[in-house]
Amino acid sequence: MKQITAIIRSERLDAVKDALEKVDCKAITVTEVKGRGEQLGVVENYRGKSYRIDLLPKVQIFTVIHDEILEDVIDAIVESAQTGANGDGKIFVSNVEEVVKIRTKEQGDDAL
């Protein structure tokens, strides 16, 4: 099993959710977050003054999936979240040792 954590632009969330459903990744958790990457934020002008916004609003998507669909899930996120500009986000993949479904006590792949 793999844990996917993706940080994406907030406005791309609906497209990513739709793309994940198409590759049979339906169970996700979404959190609104703030962060910055290589661009270190953006500079805005307001009433003749410049100021830097260094923590930009983003969305974090969290899911745990079967190993077999890993590449499909990554491709779905990239294709639906990508704008080609700085700040499109990142995907982190981690191994998951165990999953337990609380309601049924199922474990491992059966719990997904």
C-alpha cells in the first residue's frame, strides 16, 4: 500500500477529484494549507506599494491506495493539476505498513 500526499493549487481541486475517481481512487482527505516552494511567494502591488505574500493558499490531498494503481494515480494528479507555471505543487509517495478499518476491523488491503 502507498500513501499519496499531493499539494496542489486550490483552483485545481475539482479537476483532480474527477481525475482520481476515473482511476478508482475515491477515498481522499482534503485540507486547506498554506505554503511556498521555489518561487518563495509572490509580490503584489496595492495602492502603489509592493508587498510580498510568502505563504500561498494550497490544497493538500491525502489518500492511501493499492500498489497496482500508483502510476495511474500519479498520472491523474499531474495531468489534472498541472498548469505549467511555478506553484503547481508536488506529490509525495510513502509506504504504508498497515491499515485498519475501524468499523469492521479489517486490516491491510481489505481495509482499503
